Amino acid sequence: MRAVPVVVGCYALKGGVGKTSAAINLAWLAAQASHRTLLWDLDPQAAATFLLRSKAKVKGGARRLLQGESDPRDVVRQSAYDGLDLLPAEALYATADLDLDAVKKSDRRVERTIRAFADDYDLIVLDCPPGMSLLSTNIVRAAGLLAVPIVPSPLSLRTLDQVVDFVGTAATPAPQLLAFLSMVDPRRSLHREVTTLLEGRYADVARTAIPASAIVERMGQRRAPVGLFAPNSPAAAAYRGLWQEVAERVGLAVPVAAET
């Protein structure tokens, strides 16, 4: 049994790049691989909470949770999937930075909360809010690996440079970074060009790319991981590939995920 769970943050500077979809699918695949998994939804949009069919409300309030005034284990809810639990977001909770700043060791509150789960989980996946903030600094200092979706656009390289710089200044030692291409359409020449640039410039880019797919978009309708309702789709195969790369990086076993 691990003394501390592995912590993987799905983090991006901007929204709408496939961050939450990746967090949901990685967490579900980890649970399918028999790892006790918790997904902590830290994004005030509460999309992961919605997709896992839970209410966007934290018992006792998100403020009390981040300030260490409530027991994190009292907030956890079971999902519909064996081995996968959820620490839900509180919808429209936008004062996290102010609440963190009001307590001692304000840059370590997420890490301290995670310690409460030392004996309960093998893996904790963080669905992070976009941008750079005190909460982001907390996440960087708590995570062992950051999975960073990069859309194939001219600004993607600059975005990745900014993430690398931020992580390097926010935490010592810095967590591992694993960027991955998201929402890729190989029929578009620009997407192919950016893919080539990333492969040649950065060593920490996943071999797996997540395709632009109506199947992924359908997660909002189905409120389920892609591997559950479209297990034979290219998108499901891509998420399985990404999960394997993440698991290898953090030292988790990778049995073949069940296809239901």
C-alpha cells in the first residue's frame, strides 16, 4: 500500500482544450485497471462533477475544505463506476485564491488535503481550473505529474513554454510534465504542421494524440467516459494510449482496461 497517492493534474492555461475530458477518461481507465482512484474537481465550472452525475456542491463549503476546516473524506462521493470516487466542485466558487491566501502555508493547502487520503487511494486525478493563480501553484506543488493538453494552433508552442516556465518557478522539485496534443484533425494542414513542430522541439510530448471527435463531444450528452459508450472508437483508443503513457510515468501498473 502506498504511503501517499500518486497525484496527476490535468492542467491548461485556457479552457476548451479537452482538459476535463482527459481527466474523466484517465480516472475511469485507472479505476478499470483496479487502481483506487479519486477525481478531485477543482474547476468552478464543475464540468467533471456534472459528467460523473454528481451535484456541484461541497458539503460544508469549498472554502472550509481548502482552509482545512472540514474533513475531506466527508466530502467524497461515490461515482457510478467501481473504484472511482469524486470530490466534487462547488459551482461558481470563484474565491479560491482569496480563501487560500487567508491561511498559513497557502501554497500547500491542496497537498495537505490530499494527505488525508493517504490510505484510501492509489491515484488522485485533479481537474484543474485554467490559468495561473495561487490555486494553480497549489496544484503544481501537489502533483507528481501534470498532463497538459495542447491544441494544434500557432499559439500552442507559446502556451507550452509558459506552462514550463510557470511550473519551474512554482515548485522545487517540479512535477513531471507530459504535454499531449488534443482535438487533432489530421486532415488539416495546420494541425499536421504543429504536430511536427511539437515532436521536434519538445521531449515531453506524449506519443498519443487525442483526436477531434464527435464521440468526445458526446460525453456531455452521455455523461460517461468515452471508453464506456464507444469502446471501439479511435477516441477511446487514444485515451487508453494516453493512460498507458501516464501510468508508465508515475509507476502504476497498466493491465488491459476492461471494455464495457
